[in-house]
Amino acid sequence: MLLLSMMTAGLLWPVKVAAQDATATDSVRTETRAEAKDSTKTLMGRLKQVQAYLDAKARKKVDPAYIEVPAKPWRVMLRSRASLVDVTYENSMTEPGTGDHMDWDLHFAPPTATSIGFWVGYRGTGISYSFPITKKSGRQFSISSTGAKYGFNFRLRRFNTDETDYSTEIIQGDEVTFEDHSSGKIAEPVWIRSVYVNGYYVFNGRRYSQAAAYNQSVIQRRSAGSFLVGATWYQSSFDFSDKANKLFIFFGNNVNRIKLHQANIGVGYGYNWVPFRGFVVNAMAMPTISVYNRVKVYKYKSNYDFFGSPEEVDDYGEWNPETHTWANGKEQKPLEMDLTDVEKWYGDLDLWGDVEDVTYSMLKLNVDLRVGIAYNWKDWFVGLQAQFNNFNYTKEACKVNLFDAWARFSLGMRL
């Protein structure tokens, strides 16, 4: 009997030990879960404290009789945007000693680009991204942040177009000897990239809010206006360097790419009109002066000299694209100014190499115009905004004018 009891105890001992281990493990797991839960509560509590601090600070900086800070800080928006870009590139080549010259204008005016996207943000800070819904509209990414006295916007856009209008005039003396005005598609599209960075300071930030009409982070309750000072950095590039476009490049004095950098400062005025509760109309105008203009031009070498010396051109022989010389050893052949028969020399036209030239131009006067409308009800809001910018660049006989405008409709809610 004693032996049977000892055997039974031996068999049950591992089970008892396993049960004790399981109990200990469950106890550790329970304690770990409790600690994790407490840690989560602590983190959430700290986040709520930070949010409460930011909300109190936002309300403290404005006059509640003029500006309402909504209780719900998060916002999501659905946006539909139409963008319009118009680029005019003018170039003039003058023959030394005679004054004869050729004027060449190239105009890029792609169809209005329509896109749809979203905006997500907390209070006045958020990000947006748009997707094209029309052909060759490009994509756009932006970051914006606004406070009672400041605003910041960053916008990145990239698109291409093959729609062009162009004109050519050859003037010898006082007589126009050749003139052509045409429109259509070029062989390969022109790529246009732009970066826009804008910041501003609001003097009457306690009673006037630029954000009330543009991202609805606050609600304007009474009409008010303010002077603003702002600064803008704009850079863009125009790339039509594909040699399938060689005729356009040649007429443009062999320029195939242009990179533009411009910094502007200005003083303007904005006004919010509130005809009834929840509705605001904003208008802002800021003339600016560009204090930095950097133009970097990339040019190909060419085997034809449009305004070459009037020597006999029949003894040049055939063009060798490998050595970049004519049969007589010369690199460039004078081209007669009679363009009525382009085919006789277009086949031999060759472009190669890449020469860089950087210049800094004089001060320029530009303008930043904005219009915004918004309506708020309960936790919902709608907005309609538009902005116009004009940038001008000059490099000797080369001029570039960029017209950049957009209109946007927004529908959003507060969370």
C-alpha cells in the first residue's frame, strides 16, 4: 500500500509543478497586460494634456468676438482642383553689324488640368495630395501651416504638355522678310516642374484670419482686415531637350532647358467679409519685388549658324555627325535666312553637347492675388478658393513669362 501511494505521488508531481508554472506564467502575463494598459493610459493622458495646451494657446491668441476656434481640432477634406499654366518663351537673335534679327516666340498653354485629392490636418497644419483626372494634368503635393499671425505653404507640381503656339519673324532692316504663326503639337512633350514656398505674417492676427477662408481651421465671426508681409521662393524648370524637337531648339538659339529661381518679398492687405454667421469672403492682394533672380540656361552646339558670315556655303560638303564637322573641317555652316524651304537643311541639322550659362537679372515686380469663400455649419464646411501668381524672367534677349493660377473646391468635416 505504501509502495502504491509513493508511485501515485511520483506520477502527480509533474502535473503539480506544471500547474504551479502555469499559474506563475498567467500571473506574469496579467501583470504585463496591466502594465501595458497603464502605459497606454499614461500616453493617452499626456497626449490629451498636449492637445488641451495647444487648444488653449490657439484660443488665447485670438479675439473670440471676431474669430472662433472650433472644439474639434481634426479636419479631413475632399478637394477638386483646376490649374492653369501659361508659359511664354521669347528669344531674339541679332546679326552682328547689320541689325538684322530673328524673333522667335514659343507659347505653352496646356489645357486646364483637373485633379481630385484629399487634405488631412490638425488645426491649421496639414498635408494634401492630388491625383489627375484629366490627361497630362500632373500630380501635386502640398504642406500648409497657419496660426494666428503666420502662414506657410509648400507646393510641388510636375506635368508635361505638347500643345504649343509659335511664331517666327525675320526682320532685315525695316522689312519683315519672313513671318510664320502656327500652332499644334511638338514631337516630344515639354516637362514643366515647379516648387512654390510662401510664408506671411499677419499684423492683426487677433481679429483677422487668412486661414478662415482657405483651410477652415478657424471661423471668422465678424468682418475684419489686416496688412500682411510675405516672402515667396519659386523655382521651375522647362525641359524640351529631346532632339526630336530640334527645330524648336534651333530657332530658340539652341536653348533646350531653362531653370529659374526667384525670391520675392512684398507687403499686402487682406480682408474678410462676413455677411452672416458661418459665411466668409476673403480677398488678398500682395505686390512683390523679386530680390533674387537666377536663370540657368542649357544650350546645345549646332552645325548651323543662323546669322553666319555671307561667304559661299556650297563648298562645305557633307556633315559628319561623329566628328561634328563638315567635309571642309568646319564645325558650323552659315545658314541663309530664307526659311521658305526648311527641308533642304533640316535633315542635316544636328545638335550636341551641353553648355551651361548662369546669369542674375534685375529686380522684377510680381503680384500674388488670392480669393477665398467658405461656409461652416455644424461640423461641416465647404470652401472655394483661387490664387493667381505671375513670374517674369529676363536673360539678355531671352524672356520667360509664367502665369500660374488655380481654383479649388473643398468639402470637409471636423473630427
